[in-house]
Amino acid sequence: MNSSDHDIKPKAGILARRRTRLLAAVFGLGVAGAVAGNFVVMPSVTPAFAQTQSQVAQPGFADIVQKVRPAVVSIKVKTETNASVSDDDNDGMPANPFEFFFNGPGGGNMQPGRPRKQFGMALGSGFFISADGYVVTNNHVVDHAKEVDVVTDGGKTYTAKVIGVDPKTDLALLKVQDDAGKFPFVELEMQNEPRVGDWVLAVGNPYGLGGTVTAGIVSARGRDLNNSTYNDFLQIDAPVNRGNSGGPTFDLSGRVIGVNTAIYSPSGGSIGIGFAIPAETVSRVVSQLKADGQVTRGYIGVQIQPVTQDIADSIGLKKASGALIADVTRNGPAAKAGLQSGDAITAVNGKEVSDSRELARAIADVKPGETADLTVWRDGKEQSIKVETSKLPGDKQLADARSQGDDDTGGKSSLANLGVELAPAAAVAGAGKAGVVVTDVDPGSPAAESLRPGDVILDIAGKPVSNVREVREILSSARADSKRTVLLRVKNNDGLHFVALPIGKA
């Protein structure tokens, strides 16, 4: 062995050990990358491995966006309103955390409470649903519009006409006036209902910035905002902000599953809770707006409430489903057909309804003048009652109809075992002539969950009551029949409704 051999072997050993340590370090980083996913940036010594990890874990949405974004437009609306500003309007915070994305200018230097003409610009979003230029957006985007412009993703501006609006679902249909050829459009997803956890893309015009895309998931379904009878909102966590109103929410096939309409926001900005009108509702409303310029809904003239388990037990229903009629409007379609307070409607035209909101939507879908075949539970039996629907009245007409027959004219007794004190309604100023008034409720009593002072009990177990003696007799009879609860029809500031009252033992 010569001197050169002595020089080479140690160096070779050192290089081998260095190479072994380097490979071990690379392998360790590879494991860390596999565990941490997208949050680890792989070193330059393994570029192919890093690229493969990124592609598998995050495929991206670029192909879908490229396909659908040309159909999404910005809406610019010149508005004119009679506006007044109160002191509360100047605090910069939304009065309602369910913020609808109306994106107009402030009121300037208006003095509180003083009305005047106000001109401004509203910005929103929308999307083409046909090649001939029909555009869907929100009603609140084009509300009070004097002029409406549609700006395409390519920057072209077209004048649009409002074909029709539906405030109850907050939808509007526009038509581009320019015959500029075929417009790119997207379709509503009518076959597959979105599931909680499905990926979604929201595309729109937040803050007037133009075509902006955000991604998230469907985080809930069946949301009810502001007691909206005719809507059943999807909740999404894709960030949406002011100006996103009317923009579409897409699934991964590029079909529209909803129209963005509101966010939950204590501060006015996105916190990741947005709401979209489902495609099924959009399709139904838009088809009517296109045909008639308005939406007409069926009406039968009843006040309804959900059937709870206690109520179901009280009336002999096997399951807590359907809707209970709390009151029937005088001379309305339901009254003429023979429907009564205490009837539970469980199906419309053979299709079961699960709750009162589903019943309201089912009746609304029956065209005025057509007949709805209702499955009704009454006196422990199921029967069919046919009702010819009429057109849904305006809000004022509904309020007037519900107040018909109310009588507002001016020996208290205790039901100790129930924890309530009652008095004849005729003896209590402002309570009316019918029923008995709850004057006091023991907070720890069985009645505390069902009744509160001021409630007027009109009937118990379907029997009218006008004094405490009648109440005692009906309760005594119910206990003799081994009833655990009785159904009370109650009137208060919220209207007429039924409550199930536990009656215990005599």
C-alpha cells in the first residue's frame, strides 16, 4: 500500500458517511412531508417528490374556474330612493348580523330623520343562464334600480332590463338588451343535491373587484334566515363579501348549486359563514319570472306550526311530523273546504310534508285555482280533504285577514298542581271575550315551559273554554282517560299556536 492509498481510503470513507447522512436527511424530510401535507415545502434536493405531493394533495380548481368564469358577470345599478338616516345608521355596524350584500354608498351629510332623494350606485354579481342573455341575480341588488348594466368577465358592458323580481326569495331575472350574439352560460344543478362536506366555488364581484373565486365546502343545509318561509338556504364556508350578492356557487362539475345572498357577520365582513339560495328554488322562481314577470303562490288561509313529539302524543300521531293548523282564516279556501284548528296536515298531493315550512312551500307550489289534495289527521283518523288554492295575498291583506274576528274588549283562580293562575278573558282588559287568561306561572311548574303570563287559552283538547271551571273539568276528563298531556290552543303576541301541557296526576 503506497501513500496515495492511505490518502484515498480515509477520504472515501468520509464521503460515504456524508452521503449516508444526506440520504437519511432527505428520507426524513420526505416522511415529514407525507405527514404534514401541504404545509411543508420540500427542499430543492427532491423537486420531483415535492411536485408529486402537491399535485396529489391539492389538485386545484383552475380547470373548473376557466370553464365557468366567463358566464359570471358584475352588476352595476344606478339607484334612486327616498332615504332617511337615523342616529343608529351612522355607527358603521350592520343592525342585523345576517348581512345582505347590498353595496351602495353612504348617505352623505343627511340629517337624522330627514328624508330626501338619494342617488347612488349598487354593485353586485350575477350569471348568464342562457345564450340569449338572461341573467340571474338578487332582488336586493336591483331594488330601486333606475339603470342596470352587466359587465362581463372580458370587460364588456351591456345594458340590461329587469324582467321580474321575487322579494320573498330575493331573486331577480335580467335580460341583456344588446343582441351581441351568444353569451357563455352555466346550468343549474337539478339532479344531485349538494351534500354537507362537498367542495364548492363561489364566484363574484366582492367590493367591485371583479371576477373573484373562493373555495370552501357546504357546511350545512336547510338554514332558515329571518323566518323565510319560501327558502331553505345552503350554508357555505367559501369566503363571500359585499358585492358577491347574486353570484353563483358551483359544484366541482361546474354546475350552479346556489345563488349567494347573505352572510352571517357581526362586523359586516366575511367570517366564513355564507348562505346561498338552492338551485331548485332558483329554477322554480326564474321559470315563473321569465314567463310572467312575477311569482304567484298558492294560498289556503291557515296559520300553522310544527308538530312536536308532545303534540303528536296528544293527538295520537305515531310520529312528530307534518304541520298543525293553529287557526283558519275566515272565508278562506281552507275554511270553505272544512279544515279546522287542531287538524294536522301530513301530506300534499300524496307527498309527505315533514314540518310546517315544508307544507308552506308545498302549498305555494300549487298554482292558484288548482286543487291541493291534503292528507289530514283529525280525531285519531286520517282523511283526505281537497282545497282549491287562491293567490297568496300581500302582507297587509294577510295581516288584515288574520285579525278578523278578534274581539279586543276589556274571580282569578289557581290550578296549584299545574302552577298557573287563570282568569276569564272577559274579566281582563284587552284580552278579548273568548278563553281564559294566564295571569301567573310558577317558574318551576309543569306549565312553565308551555305558558307565560298574558297567554289566552282558547280551547283545551279541542273544547272551547271561558272560565276556570271548564278548564278543571276538561283536565279531569283527560286524566281519567290516562292522558299524559293535553293540547291547548293559545293566543299571544306571536299569534295563535298550540302547546302541549303536561297534566300529571289529579
